[in-house]
Amino acid sequence: MRKTMMWLGASAVVGVLAAVTVDAGDAKKLAPGDVPKKIMDTVKARLPGAEVTSAEKETENGAIVFDLEMKDGGRKYEMDIKEDGTLVEIEKQVLDKDVPAAVTQALNAKYPGSAVKEVMEVNSVKGTRETPEHYEVVIATGGKEKEVVVSLDGKSVKEEEDEK
């Protein structure tokens, strides 16, 4: 019985990993000029002066999503936009001077001596309303870079792989 339960548990994990791999494996790089007009209209409505620096078309949870990286006013932004032009998520670079103290303290506690390379505020979007969800932070520690997810209040710090 115990072996059967372990086998079923292992099978479930493999199944989930396979689904994620298939989902992530279909990402297709696009030249900025090849991004559909409907998607670019959404970008321009939110950030009129933005320059797209990277674009991918991928499938997330069975839906086509365009994942765009851009620069605007010296800051980095990322957007996830559905095929129909609906903006579902926007990430905004947080300048060093604007990183919340709770985030800095949490990172210093968990990764002493690390250097913060980039902080992005991740916001879910519904209509024109943006709701901050968490921060994605790239740190350099032990000669390597890693991405960590920090809650808005700094009480939770997890490595990106732990979130998936």
C-alpha cells in the first residue's frame, strides 16, 4: 500500500512537471516588429513612449499570452497580454531609492552580503486597475545570480523555483 501511494505521488509530480514543461516549451521569440497590432495597442495605451526590447508568444494555462519586455523613461517594464489584447500583468522596475525598507531588510536577513541587481513590482491588472502582488528581485550571492520572490510586507522570501 505504501509503495503504491509513493508511486502515485511520484507519478503526480512527474505529470505536473510535464504539463509545466509542455506549457513553457512552446514559447516563441518574436521580433518587436512582429508583435500583433492589438497587443501593441495595449502597450501604447498603458505606456505611450515604451520601446519593446523583447517579445515572446507562449501558452499559459491553455491561453495564448504575449510576454513583452520594454523600456520607458529609463525604467524596465514587463507585460503579459492575452491574445485578445487584455493586459493581465505588469511588472515595473523599482528604482533603488524606492525599494521598500521591509523588502531590503528581508533580503539582508535571508541573503546576508548579497547585492540587489534588480527589483520589479509585480501587479495583476483588471481593467485599468493595478494591484501590487509581490516583488521579483534578482540578487547576486555566492558568485551566482538568482531570482527571489518577496511579499509586499517582506515577511515571505522564496526562491523563484519554489514558487512554480
